[in-house]
Amino acid sequence: MPELQLNGISKSYPTRSEPLEVLRGIDCSLDRGENLAVLGPSGCGKTTLLYILGTLDAPSSGRVSLGGVNPFELGERQLAHFRNHKIGFVFQDHHLLPQCSVLENVLVPTLADGAVAAEAVARARMLLERVGLSERLDHLPSELSGGERQRAAIARALVNRPLLLLADEPTGNLDRGTASNVARLLMELQAQEQTMLIVVTHSLELAGMLARRVELNDGRLCEAS
Amino acid sequence: MNLARLILRTAAFHWRTNVAVALAVAAATAVLTGALAVGDSMRGSLAHLVLDGLGRIDEVLVGDRFMCKELAEELAAQPDFARYFEQAEAVVFVRGTLENPRPTGALRAGDVSVFGCDASFWRLGYGTPPPQPEKNEIVLNDALAAAIDARAGDEVLLRIGSASQIPADSALGRKTETVRSRRLRVSHVIPDHGLGRLSLHPSQQVPRNAFVDRAMLADVIGQAEKVNAIFVAGNDEAALSTEAHAALAASFRPRLVDFGIRIEPHELGYVQCTSDRMLLEPVAVSAALRAFAADRPQAVFTYLANTIAAGDKQIPYSTITGIDFVSEPPLGPFKSPAGDPIAPLKEDEIALNSWAADDLGTKVGDSIEITYFEPESTHGRVREKTARFRLAAIVALEGLAADPDLTPQMPGVTDRLSIGDWDAPFPFEPGRVRKQDEEYWDDHRTTPKAFVSLATARRLWSSRFGDTTAVRFAPPPGPTLVAQADQLHLQPKDFGLVFTPIKRLGLAAASGTTPFDALFIGFSLFIEISAVMLVALLFRLGVEQRASEIGLLSAVGWDNRKLLVLLAAEGALVAALGAAIGVLIGVGYSWLLIVGLSTWWLSAIGTPFLELYVTPQTLVVGFASGVIISLVMIAWTLRRLARLPARRLLAGQTQTSSVRVTSVGRRGLLVSAALAVLAILLAAFAPALGGTAQAGAFVGSGALVLAAGLVALSSRLRSGTTKSWTGNESAPIARLATRNSARNPSRSTITVGLMAVASFLIIALSAFRLDPASESAGRESGSGGFALIAQSDQPIHQDLNSPTGRGDLGLSPAAEKILHSAEIIALRVQSGDDASCLNLYQPTQPRVLGVTPALVERGGFAWAATAAASDAERKNPWLLLDRKLAVDADGTPVIPAVLDFNTAEYSLHKGKVGERLTIKNEFAQDVRLEIVGLLKNSILQGDVLISEANFLAQFPRVSGYRMFLIDSEGADALRVREALEGPLSDFGFTAESTRDRLAALFAVQNTYLSTFQSLGGLGLLLGTFGLATAQLRSVLERRGELALLRATGFRRALVARLVMLETTLLLVAGLGIGVLAALVAVVPYWFLGGASVPWLSLAATLGLVLLVGWLAGFVAVRATLKSDLLVALREQ
């Protein structure tokens, strides 16, 4: 059985007139080491799908299985723990804590379990070295460039060795050159960490770097041309 | 990196918002700490006054009985005394009037405490004492000197009551010439602290004290070498203990002479026990009968017969003895002239001595008529009565029948050489005295001329003062008089000689009638509410600013609990910092309140005695309360935030739902309507309720309207039914502003709530100001229809309603003209603590008034509640005072009592009809009073009123009247007052208009309302600050939107108008809901006349709030217009 399995995922929102259906019966699967780009026009439901995959939002119907677990059957605390250990996020906006240094920002997910283990700190340092920020460990986010911030965000997403790495327009706020560097780094790290990667993007260039591309249209997923 | 460091780092990073939250917490803490510190200051200051005034005095004994001055020395010599105390000071203590007879017009001060003291008295105080006054000198305290404008060297006139041992209310008691005067030179004026403010009844008002030489004062009142008070000073804290009090009581051993009782052997062989009050107290009679039961005790009751008549012959002014004849010597025998023993007399029989029988020419079997005064006088009027007897025997004037000592001593009468010289305290016609009467007086002095049985004598002449003039007994030879005296086992308390632990009670009373901390927490409630809401608002704004950060933590797997811990810990840190600052500000705030109470709100406490006291406990409680309250608000804010999905937080959204469903609005409106209906019902029923329930209903109905308004507003904002500004509707900018106010329903509702709550209370309470003019009009008002209320220092025994009584008091014909139509109701007074709202000390023994039948018959006064069961009682609740109540479970008699509602509720904490309170009677016994009626806003506040009959039973030694209610019946009240005050100045008679009295009493409540309103106004301003913050935050959030409006061609003025309109909408909604709530609560009272709306001050308050609110809006507008449009647009 694939590590990630989506069966008949639908999502709708209530409105004053009739429910707005954003996703209609999405089926999809992915295995360790694989990656996938999700394309589609604005408002087609890409981010909604990503948030359902990231367990930040629940589907109206359908089933998600990640590592053999349906996260939506978990309680609030177990779900948070699941998300902490199985999923990594990279957002278009880096969402680094402005009051924390780069290293601290990368360690933030490990704090969810309480104290930060020395092993976590070593991994954070390794990841930051890997993303080229070993000289910037004690810098605040405000002292970094846009690309550096996003690289720190990638390191943060990987610090807990997630099974699934989700990226929402990870290069959307970056200039072309930086975007290309960040995209390459993301791919390299995914391959290195043998994680599954799903990227939601408008960028065909970024999508082109991924092994598989799907398009979300009218709430349905189809292979992109 | 760990959680604690993250918390610290985060708190420091967001320091701007955290400082704002900390300041709001500081405000909330400061208000609480300040209120608690006002309570500390009140208790501390009251306790300080007690300690300052009493100096080293721990216990006092003040009686109406004069004891030998050596008793104090004997007390001090007792070993038990020395264990706890070191000084017992003999003092003469009386109340009097002081007059400064200036050429420009005399100045008088009544209610003066006059202390007759020796040089050692001053050791009771601390500091340097003034020189002991000489016999012709007087020392005044500042307050008294100021009252009569006297300085050292001035001559003043001291007027005090004479201390006759025979009660003035008895027929043979002196009712006129009871006031003694002495001209004295003021030697020193001492400050109003230390012994200068010595007071036997705790009060924050400065007493008027005068100090004179003890021996001189005792002489003036006719009690040379005697004292009526002993002040006891301890050596340390132990003197305040109950053990010390018990040791003192055990050490106090007055001798018989101190009780005014004598046991004397008689030359005829018997021993006689008599009292210098003429009548032996019932307790002494029982003690003597019990102690000498084996010695054939015999009670004797001798009285004055004005006339003994047989046919047309009569003998004036003779004594007549009630005695049961015995034949055994030495108490008998009584024999006829023929030497036969006299048989016991029956109820209707009389025996005359041989002199009287000869004088009247009567024989056994003849009818004898006796004329005598009724034993108790009312209003100084003695009434004659007659009784008829059959002459059963003639007693030979020899042996025991020739004993002048059957008649007790009566100064001015029994000590005179001739009857013509009598200085009789009763109506005496010397012209009636014949030659043979004087001869009888010369030969036989006070030997009775007639005898009746003891039972007959008691039936005719017994009174509340007693029914026995002597107990005679025949002791076997041997025991000494001292041993006989000891056998009596008389208890000092039975004679009113009881030590009061005055310092201990004073310190306990310093806890106050009003818990000022609770009062000021209440007064500061709206600052508190505003500050707490501000904490919530600012914390919420701060958290909202960081929504995406919180979303990120959630996204990376922080569970809700952990997130809450992180934010709550940061909140706690900020709250602790704010509370620490708040505690310091709180001390300053309490200082300001004390300045307020000593100046602007002085009427609430009467005199500026308050000093700042802050206990460590207050600081701890203030700090902890500030932190806890803030944490509760923070937790409430976070709970709402925790419900938001991470994706919304990541997007920076903090509203619970973006979907607005009309049904939410409809449900809200239904709830709101239900609340409004409940409010109206409650408001309509409130006036029918009493006391606390009524106050609860009043606040409840207002709160329900507030809730209804806020629920309606909130649901309308959430339902999204605010009208669109598109299309052709009028005022599109106003509609856009309305829509903008609905952007953040919670924030808008909190802001409106802040304004509404504060404006509700300010307006509603302003309607409850009491107006002395309206409350004193008519017989059913707080004045009872009386124009004047008067008090005298010395009791007045004459009837001020009768021309005779007025004549006896020396009122002039001119005064008679003014007074002839006035109705003057006299009340008896047993001194005690002032339990009115003018005294801040907790009363332990309130003053008791005896209500005469005249007032019961007249009726009047406004009633808050009564126990009336019949129509007559409902029509005139004073009749309830005559109800007979069953004894209490422990056998204590229960007496019906009427109190002013405010006295009962706030001073004695017994605010309901049927509740019982216990006071001590004259014999230090418990007397239970049951409240049968509560007066409303009356001039009789501070007193306990019982019927005159019950009063006399409990306080038999109180003679005369010291309080007067005067109905001028149309005459000019000022002229009535002048007509009485001048001639009665010897008695220290002072009158004030009932309107002034009510104004003084109402000033307390009205000042409390002012205090509440002033502090409520501060709260409202703080609320306005919250509004400003919320508005500023709102425009900053919408910088882009507003910039866009500018970019699309909106003029700056139009954008400004839009923002101002939003502010105005919130302001008007808040004030509107508040005003509406106040009106619903107040209108029923308004119709019933219990409330009046001060429209002018109300409009001014609301106007001020609007102005400040607009200023807040203007700050927001400025912030909007100053921002860089392009930057804002780019951020979008």
C-alpha cells in the first residue's frame, strides 16, 4: 500500500445560497521518495487540498491515509503529534518567528514535544548547513534575505524527518534566480531525506522539476499535460 | 532554546503591545489595591483615633451613681488589678453646656463632655500635659474653644445638671432648678488630639471636651468628695484581654456607701437598711430580705401624704408608713394608747397615731381620706390622688410608732428645722402649715402620723424606682456591720457600675459600619470593568497581530494545550509585571481617594481624619487579584482563539467564521427580545420589593436591558445584515461605516459594552440622589411633618406643650405667643453610640429613644417596611411599639423596636422586619429588640426607638426628656426655634430644622453617589481609551483598504468622515444602550417619586463622553491620514 493514499476526497463550504464544492472526489497516491506538483488556476482549491493533506483542514468526505494512518480519526492532541512528526510545511510566506534566531526557528517544531534534544539541535545545524545558512544561525529573520528566509523555512520543515513535505508556492515570493536556487534545494533535500514532496504552485518551471504533475480543475485532479 | 526562553523572547519582541496590556493590568490592579488601601486607611485611621483619644485608658466605668473617690485607690491596691493595670483614676464626668458671654452676644456650645480631674488624670494621656486647672479654671479642647470663640484668659460659663440622688421623675424628685452654673477662666486650650479628643463613645467627629478641677465639679453638682467615673490604664497589651477585664471586675469591690446604701443600727435595737435615693432599689430589697431571712426582716414603705382628712378637719404634709405590724421587739410592738397590740391592717384600713387622731378628732371606725401625689410624674406634672380608709386603730405615739427613722432622709425637707423652711421639690403650700404642725415637727420630726399595710402602700405608691424605703431586721447580737454588709452580696452591675473595655471595643468598632474597601471596590467597579475589558481588548489585539505566528506553530504540530501554555505564560508574565506596577499606582490611587474624601467628598465621612495606611496583606491581595483577573480575561481570549483553524490563523484571520448566516441574527434577536421583556417585568416589580431585593431588582433589570442591547447588537453585526452601500440608498458613507463596524463583531461589541455599562450606572445612580426638600414635606415623610428636631444636654421634666410647663421653665409671654399653637413631642433618651451614617464606627450600644404615647397617637413618618397586621397598624405603624412579644428562646424578654432602615441595614446589619438585636439595659442585662418597623430616610436615623413604657422598664433611672420633635403648626419654624433656644439654653437645648438634619444625613448617601459617579466617569474615560485603541487598531489593519479608497479618488476629508462615523456609531450605540437600560430601571421609581433625574449633569456627563470619544476617533483619523498611501497599497 502506498505511503500516501487519498480516496474520494471532497470539500465543500456552506454559503448563503448553496454549498460551494471545492474538491470533488480526489483520488491520489504517493510513495516514499516520490514527488508531485499540483497546478491549477487561482481559487481552484490547490491550497485547500494541501491543507487537507497537512491535516490543517478536514475533508467533507473521503479518506486520507498517511503511513497507514487516517489522521482525521485521531484526537486533537494525537493529530498535532502526528502532524509534528509526519508532515513538514513550507509556505509561500515563510512564517518565521521574528523574535527567534534562524536556528531557533528551525527548532520550533521540536519544542512541541517539550525540551529540545541535543540530537535535534545537531540535525537543525546540519540542515542549516545543508541549506547554506551555517553562518547565519544566530541571525534574526529580519536580518535575512527573502531566499534565506525560505531556505530556513525548508530546514524547519525537515527538522523532524517528516514522511510528507508540503510546499505551498514555496518560490512565489522570490525573484527568479533565488526561486530557482530554493527549488533546487528543495528537490535535493527531498531526495536526500527520502520524503514524499507535494508542491502546490503556479510556476511551471518549478513544476517541471518534479517527477509528476497533476492539475486541479473544477475540483477534480487530472494528470497535467 | 527551551519553552521558557521562547516565552521570554516572544514577550520582549512584542513589547509594545505587552506594555499596553501591562498598563491595562496595572490600571485594574491599581483600582483594586487602591480600594483595599482605602479600607485599610479607614480602619487604621479609626483605630488611630481610638488609641490617640484614649491614651493609656483601657477601661472606664461611668455610672449615674456617685461613689467615694477613694474607691479608685482601693481598686488600684488590689493584687489582681496590678497584674494588668497600673492606674485607676477617679473622675467626675458630666455633660454640660459652655457659654462665652461676649458683649456682642453669647456663644453657646452644647453636648460638652466635662471631665472633673486631678493632676494625676493627665498621666492617662501621652505627651506634655497642660497645667492642672485650678478651682476657678477650665481647660478646653480646640473644637470646643472654636465653637464658642474662646481663648485662654476668657471667662466662660459652665452649665451642668445637678446630681440629685432622688430621681426627678419620682413625685418627690426635684424637677426645677436642676441646672448649676459656674463662671470659670479658660486656662489653656489643648489640641484636638491626645486627651483633647477623649471620647467615651467612638466617633470620628471631634468631641467637645472641657477639663476642670474634680473637687470643684463635685461640689458644684452637690456630690462633694464623690466621683461617678473611674478610668483605668493598663501597662501593656495584656490590659486589652478579656482576662484583664475579668480581673478588673473581680477587683472592683464597692462598699455599701458606694451603692448609696446604708445599714445602720438603731437605738431601738433593730438594724435598718436604707438608700440615699429614698427608695431602696428592688435588687437591694431582695438582697436584704434574702441575706437577713433569719433575722425577721421587715420591709417598710413610707410616703408623703399631702393631706390626712377626717370630715372637714385635715392635717397637711405628713408622712404615712406602710408596714406590717409585728409584736416582737425590737421591730414591735405597736400599741394602742390603752396598751393593746394593733392587729394587722386590712387593705382598706388605716391607723393614725394618737397625735393625728386627736388633731382630727376621730375615733376608730371613722372614714379617713388621704391625698397624695402620684408616685411617678410625667412631664414634670405631679398629680394628686385620694384614697379612703376606715380608721382601724389608733397607735400610741411611743416606742416604735414614735420612730422618725421610719421616714427616709430627703435633702431639703427632712433636714430642715421647720416645715416652713422646706425646700420642697414638689408643689408645696407653706400657708397650709399650722402651728401644731410645726410643733409636731419640732417634737417628732418625720415620725409618721399614719400607718397602712405594706401591701396597700405598695399598691398606691410603688413606682419604677422601687416600693420600699427600708428593710429592718433584728440581728442576733454579735456580727459587725461590715459582716452584715458582706451578707448582702450586692453586685456592682445591678447598680449600673460596670467597667467597659473601652479601648478593646473601640478598636473592634474601628472595623467600621461600612466596609470601605468593599464600598470603594464597588465605587471603582467601572474603572475595574473598563480596565479588565481593556486588558481583554489589548491582549486580543496583540494576539490577533500575531495570528500567523500562532498558525505556524499549530501547523508544525504544536497542540492547542501547548499553544495556550505559551500564550498564557506570556500573558502571565505581562500580567505580573502590570500588577506589580499596579500595586504601586494603587497606593497612589488610594492616596488620591483619601484626598477626595478629605475634601470633595468630605460629607461622606464628616471630618477629615483619614490618613493613608497600607497593610502588606492589601499589597499581596491587590497583586494577586490583578494577576488572576487578567489571567482569566487572557484565558477567555485564548479560548476563543484556540477554536480557530490553523489555516485561518496562518492567513492572519482571527474571526471564528466567515460565513454569516441570517439564522444566527434571528436567534440573537429572539434572545434579546426575551431579555428585554424580562427586564421590563423586573423593573415593574422592583418598587414593590423591599431593601436588598429591590436594589437587586433594580440592578438586575438594568443589566438585562444591557445584555439585551448587546446581544441584539452582536447578532446584528454577526449576521451580516447591515445594509449594503451599493445602489441608490441614502447616506452611502454612513452605510459603509456601519458595515466597517461589523468587520470585527467581538471587538465592536466589547467596545460598545464598555461604554454602555459605565453610562448605565452613571445615569441610573444619579437618579437616586435624595432631596431633603421633597423628603421632609408632609407628615408621611422622613421628617414626620415636624419642622424642628431638638436635643438638650440636661433632661427637661416640664411639659413644653402646656403653658404651665413653659411657665415653669421661664418662657416669656412673647415666646408663649409663638409657641401656643406648636406641638412638641418629647422623647426619652438613653445615651449610646450614634448609629447613624454620620458615625463610621461600628456601634455596640446604640442610643435608645423612648417614644411617648403622644407620638404613637399622632403617627406619621415614611416607612420602608413594617410588621403591621391590622388596618390600624397599617395606618399607624407606631402602634406596633405596644405589641406584646413572646420571650426569646433563652428566656430574654423581647421588646418591639422601630429603627431607620439605613441604621438597621448598614450600621447594625439587621435590615429586615422581624430581625432581632441585643442591647444592654441599665443593669447590664441583655435586652432583645425585635424590629417591627423600619423608617425610610428619616430624621430619627441612628437611634433605636422603643415605647416609653418599655424604655422606663429597662432604663428606670432615666428621668425627663432630652429629645424633642417640634411641629410648628404653620408658625415660622425659625421663630419657634428662637423662642425655645434662648430660655432653655441652661439645659443646652439646641434645635435644628428637620430639613437641615435630613440634608446632613442625605449628604452621606448623595456624596457616596457622587463618589461613585466620579469614579464611574473615570471608568468611562478608560473605556473611551479602549475605544480609541480599538479604532486605531482597526484603521491600521485596514490601512490598505483606506489607501485604496484614497487611490480611487476619495478625498482625505471623506476618509476622515468615514472613520469618524465609525467611532460615532460605536459611541452612540454604547451610550444609547446604557441610557435605555438606565431608563428602564429608573422609570418605575420616578413615577413613585423615589427618583429624580438630574438632566443637566446627565447631559454634561454624556456630552463629555461623546467629546472624549470623538477625540479618540480623531486620533485614529490622524493615524490614517498620516500613513504613506503607496506603502500601504504595496503591502496589499
